[in-house]
Amino acid sequence: MKKFFIIFFALAIGIGGGYFAYRYWGNSHRKEPFMWGVTMGPSDLGNYKAEIWNKQAKVAKNLGVGWIRLRFDSENIDPFGRNDEEITILESYGLQTVLIIEQDVRNKGGDNYKDGYKDGSTIAAHYKGKIKYYQIANEGGGESIKQPTMNGQDESQFDQTKYQKIADYIRGASEGIASADPGAKRIVNLGWTHVGYLDKLVKDKIPFDMIGIDWYGWMGPIGEKKLENGQLLVDRLKSYNKPLIFMEVNADSQGKTVYEEKQSEFISQIGKWAYENRSFVKGFFVLSLFDGVNNPNDNAEYFGIVQAKKSSGGTMVPGDPRKSYYTYQELIKKYSGL
């Protein structure tokens, strides 16, 4: 009988240990679903109103995305009040947020590292456990390159003074986020082929977890894009040993003119490529859900896959979806097995 209990006890420990090992291994190594997302902001439809934001969120939910790329609004007297409401409404539709933390530091004095650290630590502490991904700054290479016609493939093409201001802010925000929420992921992004900017960040040992890339129609198929040295851009991006995520994708527009066929085809092409390369591509975000109406002189405001329209009360509300909305919707359904 004593021998029986010893054997029984040993089996119980073995089975229990195996179960907990399975749970630990499964939870720590389970791949997260591919991130289908879209950029959205209250300013896309003019001044913020919770009622309109609800409508925007519903349109995003019907699109099928699971993620919204949203800029932290630091310009209001009570930014957390505004952002908390936005994020809570998104959550009510089952939508998670990738939050952009940034300041325009190019012509700003003071200590950019301290400002970045304050922003990163304060915001990440407030949203600890709620926000999993932060994008720090936006296209810092484009903000610091010496000439806009340069391809950004070499470190020498960036203005060191401008770069340093941006880099100091990114370092501060990155370290601030890590101190407040060590589990959060930090994204730095580049536009086009600005790998020289990434090289500078890596050389300066600025901490980040993921690489974001912004890719537009005139840039062509990303899988075929080669750098001047003949290396594929994709291979160069892989060499950093960081997951890649498409933060902005769309075809080219011209003012208020959106070329719907090109927009639809390009989003489908790059989205398909991103998903098929999900071994190192984490997600895909279209810019943007709605046409912007707050700055009619800015061509970048007219990339919406949904139009904006005026309501009977004179406010801007979601209008009719473009062809690209349905194309993206079908793409998500196809690869999500829906």
C-alpha cells in the first residue's frame, strides 16, 4: 500500500508538472494573431465629439480590423480625459489601440530626453496593462534628412543636429515607457528606404522592440525594392532582428482626388504580401480610415478608405465607403478565416 501511494504521488507530480509546463510554454510561445489595423483620429472629421467617435469606431469594427493606430492628443487642457474616452469607446467595440507618442522637437529648445521620458513614463503608467504597443515619433528620418529627394540609405544624408533632437526624445520616451510598463512594445518607424536613420538609432543604442514602416503607392512592391548597393530592402530590414509592422499603407492621392482603383489594388497587394511574410511581419495598418477635413490644403488628408460627409446639423460624419474599404474588408476575412 505504501508503495502504491508513492507511485500515485509521483504520477500526480509528473502530470501536474507537465500540465503547468504546457501552460507556461503555450502561453509564452503562442503566436499572437496578425494585427490588421487602420489609422484613425478625431481630427479626421473635424472637432472631437464622443457621438461622432462612436460612429467612427463602428465603421472600423465593421471593417474587421482589430487595431486602431491613434495619436495621443497632448494639445488639450485635459489630454487624458479626451484620450481615455476615445480608447474606452474603441474597447467597447473590441478594438485595441497602438498609441503614437510624439512632439515636434525640431525647433524646440530644452532637454528633449527629459521631455521624452516624462511623456513615455506618464502615458505608459496611466495605460499600463491596457496599451500594449507605442509608436514613438513618426518618420524621424523624414524630419531630419538633409534633402527630401535623398533616399536616406546612408547615415551621412541626415542632419546631425535635427537627428539628435529626435533621437534624444525617442530615447527618453522609450526608456520612460520601459520604466512604467516593461511589458509594452516600443515601435520606431521609417518612411521609404530611410535605413540610414535606423542605422543611426542602432549605433546610438536607442532601445526599441519593433520597426514600423510607411509605404505608399509610388514606392512600388516592397518585396522587390532594392537599395543602391543591390541589397533587397526587406533583407536589410530583417538584418536588424526586429519584427516589422506596416504603420501606414495607401496609394497616392492628389489633393481631394483619390484614385479608388489604385488605392484598392495597392492595399490588397501590400496587405497580401505582409500577411504571407508574417514570420517577421507583425501587422498591417492602412492610413487612413477617413478623409481628413480639418486641413483642405494638405494632400495627406485625403487618403480615406471612407469618405467624410456633412450631417444635417453641419458636423462632419462618416460617409460612404470607397472600393478600398470593401477590398480591405475581404482581405481581412480571407486571412482571418472568417
